[in-house]
Amino acid sequence: MKAGSRLEKVLNAGHFAVTGEINPPQNAEGKVIAHHGEMLRDYCDAINLADNQTAVVRLSSIASGIVLQQMGIEPNIHIVARDRNRIAIQSDVLGAAAFGIKNVLCLSGDHQTLGNHPTAKNVYDIDSIQMLKMLDGMRKGYFANGEEIKGPRPELFLGCAANPFGDLFEYRVLRLAKKIEAGADFVQTQSIFDMERFERWMEIVRAAGLHKKVKILAGVTPLKSWKAADFIKNKVAGMIVDDRLIERLKAAKDPQEEGIKICVEQINYLKTMEGIAGVHIMAVAWEEIIPEIVKRANLYPRPQIN
């Protein structure tokens, strides 16, 4: 055990893990986090908290994580390289650890021109791979400059992201290998809307033996309509959506129900795929549907872990 978080224990015990995601609000209302956290408490092994996603100012991921931590719900905080230099990142991680937060997802972050402060200066002092290496060093007892941490070191279970659908297909696997070498313990993939493409990516991952070095949680997103799928296909960079999925949503009498069915089918298929250790459910602005999906996918109740 590197940190002893619930997520780490579930994965190390060989259970099929389930993580969900809460997008912090664009205000100081911590009750929103508490409300969604309570809703997902019994259905997720850890809950992701995004860090100013899409480069839009939101409630801090760390503060949101503290809200859940104090409720007895395990957070998985995001930290993006876009907004902090290495001093701030290390300080924030020490602060999060002081509140008992163990799971940290290291990300580059969406470019600031995509958000609501397009003229803001990005930082990118280090990238996500360098962040992983730096935080791996901190849990081993030293700061990025080599100085020893004199006192309790942060107990961290480190995660990273992977996008099997971006350009330079083979490079995506090489980048994952670099993240694992830097210290990643688990990976959460981008949402899957083209299972055939994802399978090809996993074939390369398995051929490189990476599935034996890191716990892979496949990303899934329930869609409410064919228009949502079409928007992702045509407007979201680095995403591929199977046309058959769009047509299926178009033909459905109840598109939301069909979107749930598709998501559950994906999860059941992923459970049979070699190298997949769990799923990460990203129900954007639809968090209340996650318990239903977990139950339909026969992933409830969650395992009891001491």
C-alpha cells in the first residue's frame, strides 16, 4: 500500500472499482458538493472533483475534497498544471494531505483560451508527467528541489488521465508508459464513445504490458440525447463518437433511457476486457443517474473494505 486509500484497497483486492465525478459549482456553495456526495456515497469507491474544468473558475477541487473527506466520503482531487507552479502544487498537496486526502489525479488542464478568462496567463511550470514524478518524490520524503520533508510526508495514491481517441494513436500509449514510469498508480481514461477504437488501444497497452503496471479505469458517460453525442463528435477536440451510437439515440423513443442502457452495456462489456480494473462514470450535470447505472451494471453494493 502506498497510501491506503479506499480506492487503492479496492483495486489491490481485485474488485472492479467504480469512481464517479462531481463538477464543483461556479460559486462558494459547498452544500452542492455535500448534496452530490451524499447521493453517491454508497455507489462509488472514490469521487473525482474537477479543478476548474474547461478553464472556468469554480469552487476549489481541494476545498471540495475536504467537504467530502469530512463527511467520510473518499475524494479524488484533480490538480492541473495550468494554474500553479511547482511551489504552489507542492504546498496544495501538503494541505490536502493534512486533511487526510490521499487520491490525487495529475492533469495538464484545459487551455485557458477555452474558458471564461481567455486572456489569463497560463503557468505550465511543469507538465502532468513531471507533476507525477514530483509527487511521487514527495511521498518518498523529499521536495522537488531535493530537500528532505522533515515530518509527516503526504500519503498519496497517484492517478493520471489517458485519451485513447486523440491523434497520434500509438503515441498515446507511449505517453501512458511515461506516466507510469513517473509514478502513476491508476489511470482514468477519456469517455468511450467508440468501443472498437478503445479495444485497439487496449491491445497496444496489453502488448506493452502496461495493464500489469497500472490500474486502468475506463471512462464512460451516459448521454441524454443524440444532439449531445453529435456535439461531442463535432465540437470536442480529441474525441471520436461512433455514428451507430448517434443513430441509436436518434431512433429511441426515450433518448435518456437509451443513453443509460448504452452506458450500462458498455460497463458490462468492459468488465470482461482484460486489463480493465474499473470504470469512471462521468455523468456531466447528471450526477443523480450514477446510482442507477451502478445498480443496473450489477456493481452494487460496493465491496466492504477495512
